[in-house]
Amino acid sequence: INKMVPQVVFVLGAPGSGKGTQCSMISKEYDYVHLSAGDLLREERQRPGSEYGEMIEEKIRNGEIVPVEVTCSLLHKAMQKSGKERFLIDGFPRNQDNMDGWERVMSDKTKLLFVLFFECSREICTERCLRRGAAGSGRSDDNVESLKKRFNTYLNDTMPIINYYDKLGLVRRINAEEEPDQVFDKVKVAFDEIKL
Ligand code: UP5
Ligand code: MG
């Protein structure tokens, strides 16, 4: 009866700003399950028999955002499967459709603690992703063409979402241009605060 409502932290920031890197560091030190929307979509794309495989691949390569029904259901399933109560939702919500879809299905099932926002210049982010591509990431969007599109989508569609949460006082803004350990030192402050 007194079941705890699952708590979520949305983790946003430009492509290559270090969302995944920091989430994996957070989940090692704090009791949070890391769920990357992008990773879940890439997994679904590979799943034999998935009816969404081609659509997902096309969206990812073009830096466009997959319809929320698909992403939200993958997130919801992963949350249930984990059996845990605290989640880092990495790379979601990225646009109004994502936010509305989450509101419809998940807002009464979860509590949003805050939004972690990694700030990093386009130049640095692009260089990181290109380096990762050159090192053999296998990601079909780690190339100059896709990165231009990913950035346009980020600026046009995701920044308004971050601004919306910022007006609600929910955004924890972190400079993500330093070394991963230095970025993590600042991330820890945000998580230690809510533990109190
Ligand atoms: N790196 C990380 N931190 C560093 C640091 N401090 N200093 C130096 N290097 C650092 O890092 C990127 C690279 O930089 C790595 O090589 C890392 O070692 C290095 P990473 O931690 O992976 O950054 P991240 O922000 O996670 O970058 P990612 O490329 O994953 O960001 P995207 O937001 O573009 O990717 P995502 O997987 O979230 O989405 C991909 C696509 O999926 C989207 O474009 C979209 O098409 C689709 N999608 C949806 O449609 N809906 C969703 O809800 C989510 C995704
Ligand atoms: Mg990532």
C-alpha cells in the first residue's frame, strides 16, 4: 500500500556532452539505475522481429527523434524489469512529443527529482563524437553529416525542453567541458544534496 513512487532524474545535454559517461559514474556511486534512451533504441533496432528497426535506424542516422510511444515503452519496460526505484533517464525527453508522452503515461507513476544538464560547446562535443567514431564506435551517427543534424535537433527541439524545466527551477546545470573526473565532482554535489 505504501509503495514508493519511483524517482527519476532526466539527464540532458548536447550529443557528446558526456551524458552516458557521467551516468555510468553516478550509477557506480549512487543507487540509481542508468537507462539510456538511445541505448534502448539501438538495442530495439537490433532485436530480431522488431517492427521498428528500420524506422529507428533512419531516425538515428538523421538525428531525428523517434516517436515517444516507442521510446517511452522501452523506458517503462526497463524500469519495471530492473525492480529498482531510482533511475537516471539519459537523453530523454528531447522534444515536446517526448515530454507530452511521458506526462501521459509516466508522470503519475514517477517523481521527477531534477534535470541534470551538461553544458558543452558544439566544437568540443563534435570533436568527441568524431573521435569516438574514428576509434570504431560503430555508431551510424558519429559522422560529420549526422552530427550537424543531431545538433540542429538539439538546438531546435531539446533546448526548449531544458528551458521549460529551468523555469520550474528543476535544472542543475553543469559545465561538462573538463575532464570526466572533474565533471563528476560537480555532479556529486547535486546528488549529495538530495540525499540529505
Ligand atoms: N567523453 C565523455 N566525457 C568526456 C570528457 N569530460 N572529456 C573528454 N571526453 C569525454 O561521451 C561522448 C564521447 O566523449 C565518448 O567517446 C566519451 O568517452 C567522451 P558520452 O558519454 O557518450 O556522451 P553522450 O552525451 O552520452 O553522447 P551521445 O553521443 O550518446 O549523445 P546523443 O544524445 O547524441 O546520443 P543518444 O544515444 O542519446 O541519442 C542518439 C539518437 O537516438 C538521437 O539522435 C535520436 O535520433 C535517438 N533518440 C531518440 O529518438 N529519442 C530519445 O529519447 C533518445 C535518443
Ligand atoms: Mg549517450
